[in-house]
Amino acid sequence: MKKEIVVNRTLEETKIAVLEDGKLFDLFIERRESEKILNNIYKGIVQNIVPALGSAFVDIGFGKDAYLGVDDIISSHDEKNIENMIKVGQKIMLQVYKEPIRTKGPKATMDISLPGRLLVYMPFSNNIGISKNIGNRQEYDRLKSIITKIKKDIPGGIIVRTEAEEATEAEIKNEVKYLTRLWGSIKGRFNDAKPISLIHKDLGIVFQTIRDYFTDDVVLMHIDSQKEFKDVTEFVKIISPEFLGMIALYKGKIPIFKAYGIEEEIKRLRSNKAMLQSGGYLIIQEAESLCAIDVNSGKFTANSSQEGTAISTNLEAAEEVARQLRLRNIGGIIVIDFIDMQKAANRQKVLEKLYQATKGDKAKIKILPITRLGLIEMTRQRKRESLFSLLGDTCPVCRGLGLVLSKESIFINVCDEIAQLNVKGHHGKIKIKLDPDVVEYFKKRKSRLEELFNAKFEIKANAEVSREEYQIVFE
């Protein structure tokens, strides 16, 4: 699979798209005014301890206190009573692992982890881990042998990332040296820093993408900013000079995202409907506690049997669901309602297809077996707000319900209010001011109003009146 990374830098935001064989699979957006705090390390002060919840709340200077669970506290004793592990007013070092979402503050841990391109260094751990995505047993054993040898000379734990596959021992040693030096620098800054302050800021979104996505299957990183191109080139010279040839400055006159067709894709992501090539489609409904995805066959009837149509649509939908979850950055509990299938073997095929399709996702995913009703329950790690939340605000009219009162309902409400006012036989004129979208419906029923109330009515559009509201004026 060939990957292309497209970088669009403007005055107010940076957008990064990751294409796999020409198809958009990942989209990252960083905005100047939206402070990114994921993976940042702070010197905070414990504000409150809630023993019943096994948690503490720590001021890190963000506005909302960070949530610190008992399992995320580093203690020198084998202790699980949070009041014996941490004290109000205590100054601690902690790292944000989940950004604030809606009304919830950030989540943090004292178990610091410092990611590099090949490894993750964990100063408070003593474990060695190798990525499960390294399937070659010989390579797995080689990497474990290298890390075990290095580990004898340094404190802390090390996780070997997938990107370390086929890396030389010298490359791995250099990264370990860099990460341990970084940790020493962070400790020094913590000791010198004032309470409630940032002591280590994670890489920006462009450099994170290089760290996490630069592998041998990347054929091009196309950047439309001269400054960003220069900064990236300098960064790559230091960490992975072998990838310098992949970086190119975009010089086209058409905006880069428009040239790649990405802008249109982003517009489609604002809809709750995602089309399948066969003519079927997904309906994606995000809520605060879970996301429901409904699979529909639409106009697809290529197979002669209902079971054939169901399995074909479901297999295509499984791949598209995996892609949409990544693109929209949907996390938490996800329930997928596939089209009903009678055969257990077909249900298993869909489940296996979903497993395979989610393998490229860098978020942690757990998928439960498919039920007889065609439902699959799964969880996906959520570290930051979804794309839908980032790009939009809750509708002030429907307040997130996804629907507004029908025109008929508004008409009935107006009739009820006029009836309560007992205006039969009113000699003047009654003006009804409405949202422009509703006016035509009322004009067609003006005679009905006059018949009901034996009065003259004037129907007027007023842009200042919201969709569900109305104003009744007697003259």
C-alpha cells in the first residue's frame, strides 16, 4: 500500500491528510486558537481528592482541572488507597493522555511516556514491549534481544513500535539515547518550574505525523508552505535522513487540498450519511456516550438473493466503517447494525473483514462477536474530540436533536395560542411573523386561519425569528 501525506498550512490552521492508494484514511486538524494539550507534561497542584471515585483533580493551568485516576498515580508503596498516595496541595508531574471533550476536563497520568519514531520510553516502568504488528518471529526476537541488552544500562521501560521493524541496532541505540536525555531535561525543568506550568510540549501535528507515519510505504509528503517545508526538511535530516527524498514543496496554483480532492471529502464528512460504491450507505449517529452506525443496502440489488445482497453490502460496509471511524476520529462505544444475515458463516466473514479493516488504525480497538441480529459492539480509543465536534457547534435550533418542529406542528401551536387569546371577531389585523422557511406553509393556509378565527391575517417573514418560534401582533 502506497501512502501520501498532504500538508495544508494557512494562517489559522494546519490540516494533514493521509492517503492510502489515493484514498483518504486519516485527517488531522490543528487550529491556532484551539490549544492542543495531548501528551503535554505539566507541573500541577492537586486541588481535590475524591476517595469514593478513587480519583484526584489537578490544576494544570488549563481552566478545567485534570482528572487523575488511582491507577495513574505513581507511588513508592504498593498502595491502592488514594488518600495515602497523594495529598491536596502536592506538586506533581503529570502528562495529559486524553484531551478535554465537551464538558469533561482532560485526563492525565503520572506514568510518563515519551514517544520517538521507533520506540516509546517509559521512565517509571520496568517493562519491555514489542509491537504486535511485527509479525515476523525472527524480526520480533531480534528486536527483543537488542532492547533487552540496552535495557541493562538504563532505568525505565521501552516499547518497540512497528516503525522499528528492520531498524539497525545503532538507530535504536541513538533513539534510546535521545529519549533518555529528553527525560533528564524534563526532570530538570520540573524542579525549576513554578507550580501550574507547562514543562514539556509535545511535537506539533506535522512533526507528530512524521514520527508516527513515516515508513517505507510513504512515497510522498507534499507541503504547500515554504516555511513548513523548510522546518520539516531540517527535522527529517536529524531523525530519518533516508526519507528526505519523499518531501516536496507544492507549487500548484490550485489549493493543495482542492487539487487532491480532499476538500470535497471533508465537506462530505459533515453529513451523517456515507455512501458505498455499490449504492448502499451508512448512517452515522454520534452521541456523547456512544456512536450508532446503520448499514443500508440502498439501491444495491446485484445479487439474486437477499442473503447475497446482505453479505456483499456488509463486507463493503465493514471496510468503510473502519475508514469513517478514523476520518471522523470517533471513539468510545460504537454499535454497528449490519444488514441481517441468516448464515453464521456469512456473519463470521463480516466480523473478520472488520478485524482486517481496523488493523491500520493506530487507536486501540476492541471488537466483540457479531450477534444474530447483525449487531457488532466495539470500542475505539478516544484521545481527542471527534472531527464532527471540531468542525461544528451544536445547532441552536434543534440543540443537537437532529430535527426541528415540523411546519404543521408550528401551525398548530399558533392556532392554539390564538384560540387561548379568544380573538374571534377581532376587527383589526393579526400579523404573524415567522422564520422565512415557514412562511410559505402559513400563506397557503391563511384562509383556514381566517375561517377559524373570523379575523384578517397577515403572514410576514422575519429573519430575526428562529425556526420554531413565531410572533403574533394585533393591530
